Amino acid sequence: MRNQKVDTYNYKETLTRNLRVGAMAIGLAFGAGLAHAHGDVTPQAVDVSTLKPLGPEWQAVNPYRDDKEAIRIGDSAFNQNCARCHGLGAVSGGIAPDLRKLDIAPETDEYFLSRIRNGVTRNGAVYMPPFEGMLSQEAMWAIKAWLETVREK
Ligand code: HEC
């Protein structure tokens, strides 16, 4: 088991590197427009090209629930964008809520999405940054699909 874990992490590192290279290529192809829109924040590239595209409308219910490929992508996207606060593997170290306990009822999907899109700011302090414009809708739902696989009651 232990060895398998190590292998997974090496694989992830390679994947991350590949995604970065891919993102640079896209950046060169499309110019600096996207990067410019986000100021000095560095979003982590999430390659969602293997998922069914969702278009510009925000969905109310996760279209990728139980989708194997979405779960794979969501795992990596979570570790790159959310784990520094919510913990590796979503095992919270106490800084931020333990997302393994999130409700999985489809009616709660919209709440999840609004949290990621808007983040959480209270009295001028940013508890969680907004991810709208940094992560695609596809990436957000992929993260939710993965979170449901590590759910604990
Ligand atoms: C900078 C730290 C930070 C990062 C990065 C971060 N979060 Fe959060 N998140 C928080 C904190 C802190 C809260 C609790 C905010 C509050 O007090 O309401 C929170 C709340 C949430 C909630 C609401 C939980 C609940 O029980 O109501 C969700 C869902 C969530 N985060 C998802 C994510 C996802 C998905 C990512 C990655 C795309 C992410 N967060 C990245 C810090 C972070």
C-alpha cells in the first residue's frame, strides 16, 4: 500500500508538470488575455479536455457525479487548489472545514458551487479566495465528484 501511495504521488508530480507545460503552450497560443484577467494570482492549470464540456451556463446539479474521469481530475485539482487549506485528501487539519463531511444531496450542489465561485470574505478578511475565473466550471464539479468518493459521515 505504502509503495502504491508513493507511486501515485510521483505520477501526480509528473502530471502537474505536464499540465504546466500544457498551460504554457495554451498561453502562447492564445496570448496573455486570460492571465491578465486574473491579476497576479496564479491559478493552477486543470486540464478538463477529457470531460464533457458544460458551456457557459452554471449548472445547478453536478453533471459529473460518479464519472470516473471527473473523479480522477477532481482529485488532482483539489490537491493543487484546495488542499493547502482543506488538507491533503480533504483530511482537514482544522484550518478550514472538513469537506469529507459535505452533504451529497443534489440540492446542496448549488451551495457548494457558490462557495467555490465566491469564496468567503467576512469583515474584509478573506477566509477563502473566490475561484470563479480561475477554475472552470468543469474543474469545480470534478472536485465535487472526487470529494464524494472520500466522504465521511
Ligand atoms: C485560503 C484557504 C482556502 C482555500 C485555498 C480554499 N478554501 Fe474552502 N474554505 C476555507 C475556509 C476558511 C472556509 C470556511 C469559511 C467560513 O468561515 O465560512 C472554507 C469553506 C469552504 C466550503 C464551505 C464548507 C461548509 O461546510 O460550509 C466549501 C464547499 C469549500 N470551502 C470548498 C473549497 C474548494 C473546493 C477549494 C478549492 C477549489 C477551496 N475551498 C479552497 C478556506 C479555503
